[in-house]
Amino acid sequence: MSAILLLLLGTAFLVSSASCFLINNKSRDVVLTRLRFRRRRTSGARTPPRSFSPEKQTPDAGSVDYKDTFPPSRRCALSEINSDLPSLLKKPLHELSKSPETRGPDIPLDVPFRNVDPKCVTPTEFTVEEVRALGDFPDYAGLSGVPLPNPYPEFDISKAKPRPYRPFRWSYHQTMSLTKLEPDWWLELESTYIKRIKQRQELYAKHGKHILDALPGSELACKELMEMCLQFLAARYPHYFSLDKEGMLFHNKILKTTSDLKRTHPLNVILENVPEDFAIMLRNPETGFYHFRAGVICSSLGWHLGTKLGLRLHEIHAPIPDYKEKMQFSMDRYFAKKPCDKAIQRGSWGLEVDEPLFMPPGDAHEKHRDVQSPDLTLSRCRLRVDWQTLRRLPLSGAIVFNFKAIFTPVEEFRDEAYVPSLVLKILRDGKKNLMQYKSTWHTEHVVVPALEQYEREQIEKGTIPENWQPHTLEESPWFPGWEEKWHRTQGF
């Protein structure tokens, strides 16, 4: 009896499954994709990993192929934005917003966008014809799934301080330590804005393509990135920036300048208005791997744009300890599948003498790292934080890495709970090859005694327990009480 019952249940299950398979297009597509009856294979992951952990064993990165791996399509967003696309292309909206049965040819890596076949498809599944029809400054918030920032009317550029990033971790090993992007803070301005823009323009005038350059095929991504940046600035700081879409002009009230967007290369517009660095990575359709194809880089230490442009992801990160063995596979896979609506942020840090913004190979400032100068004073020692974000652009499918160098006197740690103890632990017990790569040694003879003093003071005052064991703070990448200190120091 039980055998007959099991047989009947099994038959019913098979019949119902077959019916759902025939009726439910989405389910059918998933099964067919897994059986490789259709070319497109998308990521099932909707959130980024917390970190790329070096403890996990990974496959040989050289044996993996991402040619048929794509990020999730963003065509669905067409039904959510206000555009004239249906009338321009003479197709109903419901047809435009769904994935075609057969994917078109991939957009080439190195062909100028003006010469690309209109039927070619970006990694996010838009055709070149559709991208062109969307025109200038489409609704990137709707297309990407990352909202525009809230207006910040109380922001005062003359007083603003960067948020006090302290991305210290213990146990300290090589991970990416990713967190979800805060849309309001994708691009962050502060009181050094005028000085930093001028400094960046001077670096470009002196170093040229070592600062700003773009390879063929990156035109769409450069334009898209520029438009997204300007949309952000106008939305976040409307009392300082405005955008004239019809005249294609961008007004900067801080610098008292107007950028002609028709006659200026998109990366130059960024250089002249945004105090952050950008690296644009494009997908190679022949392999599925991502290559560095364009950028504005004014804040690099030990390298410049000319030494990295054109390289693949693992080649860019070759100097990083443990990258090939512990992180390459995870990073390539993450880039291949990264969704547009899952932008992330992270921070890296180092200790510097003064404030070296741009230090290419052979720069005179590198000599500071070779010695522990007896004349070095604590007042010259700075924490440098490179606050970084990573996101996929919705139309081109490019992945954009941007970062901003923020310098803070080490003396600021004195009243920041737990920070001196945590930094001391990393400097004393951090993995040797990682600390060598971080190049903190040249400051440690001055910084370590100061941190020891700050730690004793915090214990005596009861700010931290005497027996506290250093570990990553719950407030990371900040510290307890950071908001109060930040608001107090900038005055709003």
C-alpha cells in the first residue's frame, strides 16, 4: 500500500512539475540556461560577499572561463524610467523591458563606440541602438537601481570635514571587507575641495597621460560615468551645482566655472569638478575578464595610470601580497557577476609623512619610506585612508572603481576610543608581508610611542577597559562617538 501511495505521489509531482515548466517562462528559462540551451548565463547572487577570505581554498584562477557569464540584465528598468524609447524605437514598452530570446553579439572591447554595430549588446543586455536612443543624461538612478542622494542643504563647503574613516581590522589579513554603498556618500566633498581640484589640474598639466587617459572602446563608459557624477553633485549639493541638460552645461558655483559638456572630454569634466579618482574596467567578450580601459588617477602611490592601463584585474593587483593565491579567483568571479544595484564601499589605509597625494615610481617622496628619520615629529605623521567604492554602470556594463585620499593627523587618535590600541596591535603583530606592503615602518619609531601614550590615557580615564583585547570595532570603519566628534569639528 505504501509503495503504491509513493508511486502515485511521484507521478503527481512529475505531472505538476512538467505543467509549471511549460507554463512558467521564468522557470523554463532557468532550467534551459542551466542545461546551456541558451547562451546567456546570469548571476544568481544578489548581494556582495562580506569579504573575499584568504582562508578558503579556491580553484586555479587560470582554468576558469567567464565568456558566457554576465551580470543580471537591467532591461527591466526600462519600464520604471520616463523615456521616449518606445516611440523612438517603435516598440512597445513591455517588449523593450524583457530579455530577448536570443542574445545579440557582444559589444567589442576596443572598437570606438561610434563604430559599433547598433545590434551589439552591452553586458547588461542593452543594445547599442537603445543606448543611443536614450540620449544624454537618462535616469541613471532608475537604470542602475541605486537611488540619487538626498539633498544636503546644511552642507558648507568652507567648513566641511570628511567623515573620520578608521578602517582598522583585527585579526588583520588580506580581505576586501566590503560593505553596502551609502548612496548619499558616493562622492564626498569637503573643505579642501578648491585646493584639491587645483592640485589635480596641475598634476595633469605636468604628467599628462600618466594622470588621465582612455583607450578605444571606453567612450560610452566615460560619458556614462561623467553624467552620473554630475547628476549626483546636482542632486546632493544643489546650492553649489546645477546642470543644464538642454544646453549641455554644468555650473560649478564653488569654482565659479561652467563646463561645456559638448566640447570637453568626459574625463576632463570629471577632473575639473570631482575630487576623486576613477578607474573604468570593461569586459573582454572573448574571455569574460575585465580590463582597465580608462581613468583619472591623481592619488596613486608607487604607480601611475600608464603602468596599469590595459591590464587585467589580477595584473593590476600583482604587487598585493596573497592576491593571486587567495583572492584572484573570487575577484574575477565577483566582477563577472556583479549586479548594478549592489554597489559596495571599503577603505584601505597607511601611515605617511606629510600628505603625499601622487607618488609615482621614482618620486622623491619615496625616500621617506627608506629610513626612520630621527628628525621626524609626530605633527608630520598622517593616516592616509583611501575610501573606495565599486559599482557597475547600467548601460555600458563597465565596473567603476573610485577612491578619494583623506589625510588625518595621527594626533587625532588621542580622543578616539579604542583606535590607538587597535592600531598598535596591527603595527606590532600584523602579518609581515602585509605590513611591508603597507609601508608603515618609516613612521613607527614616532607613531608607536605616541599610540602607547594615548592607550594609557584612555585606560586611566576609563575610556576603554584595561584588559580590552583588540578586535574590529562594531562601528567599523569608524569608532564609538565618531558622529559627535565629526559634527563638532566641522560645525554642522
